[in-house]
Amino acid sequence: MKKVLKAEKLCASYGKGNAQVDVLKDFEFNMDNGAFEALMGPSGSGKSTFLHIASRLLTPSSGKVFVGDAEITSMGDSDSAKFRRSNIGVVFQSFNLVESLNVEENIVLPVRLAHGAVDKARLEKLINILGLEGKEKKKPGELSGGECQRVAIGRAVYASPKIIFADEPTGNLDTISSQGICKLLSRLNKDESCAILLVTHDPVVASYANKVHFLKNGVIVDSIETDHDASKISGHYLKTFNRSGF
């Protein structure tokens, strides 16, 4: 099967000399089209750094990342921004919505920035999938945290990207809202045929993915099929990292 994401000998470090910290070390990763996978590991293991490099929000020290056939690590800032708007969706823990824009305007913002035309039928369908009917004209300050994250997901998926990167997408939400977001991501993965790679510390969130990769000190140390079983993921995490809790 064709790969939607591939990383080759990826290295990332911060600082210089004795203060240098190596976050990713010859990191290798690949992911099939339409897959739904998760990254887990202790803080500082390189999960979010890889996600930010793969979405071209950070530049690696060395190595390559491909999204589809495009090597994004060789792109300049302008080209990578254009490529990201059409091919990559990013969902952050903090939503990153524009407070002065309403729900509809936030969702179509990347298309507007690219001077593209808004597909009203696509927008209406997506609003229904997101469960935001009747809230189209509301601004972020008038929405709950779960609703704000649904808007952010809508913005990420509107342009039908090849892959969505979700960095702790439930980190600011309560349990019920978190479950709703996970079910939404699962539905979008199936209905939109969009690959999803998420970073999480929560085995329940990871259980919605089909496969989870465990990172330690900048490398993947193990990968398992989730079987959508949070207890299996939790037990494997604790065994892998010899920890008594998260």
C-alpha cells in the first residue's frame, strides 16, 4: 500500500555544545494511506517534535519527511505553507481558533488564505458531521471547549487533506467531550479516507487508533495493534517504560 507519511533518518536537536539536547535520533517512520495511528511515550520522548516536523511547522536538523510523494523537508517556507493548506490538517490541544471569526469562517480560513472558493455544500455537510448545526455564526468565546475542538477539526479536514496530525487533541477537554472528539476522528478517518496520526498520553484516546507506537529518547521502541483496548495499551505502556503510572 502507498505510504502517506514517511520519515528517513530524522534528527532534531535543541541548543548547542554541552547544552545540546537530541530529541529525535535517526528517527524512522512510515504510515499507510488512510491509517489511524497514535504515538505515545514519556514527556520529552520526541512525539510532538516529530508531529511538528511532519506538518512542516518545525525544521529538522537532518533527515527527510515525505507526505505522499512530496519531500516537505526540502520546501521553503512559502511552498510548505501552500502544500500544508491543501494536503495536511493540524489539530492542536489549544484549538488555535481566530476569536474574531465565527464557526464557518474558522473552518474555511485555510481556503480563504489560499484565495480559494468556498464549497458551501461541503461546508454544510461538514457542519452536520461535526454536530455544530445552529452554531454556524457563533464565535469561539460562545462555544464550549469540545465545540471549539470540533471547529478546529473541521478546519483541519475541510480541504480533504492526505493526513491529519492531532497533538493531544483531548488534552483540554473533560471525559465526555474527549470521547466525542475521539469518535469524530474515527468517523472522519473512515468517511473521509483521511489518515490520522495523533499524539496522546491517554490510553483511552489511543484505543480509537488501530496502531500505537511507543517512543523513548527519540526513537520508536515498540509498536502494537490496539485492538481498540485501552487496558492492553496501558499495560504495554507500563511494561515498556517500567512505570507505575502515567
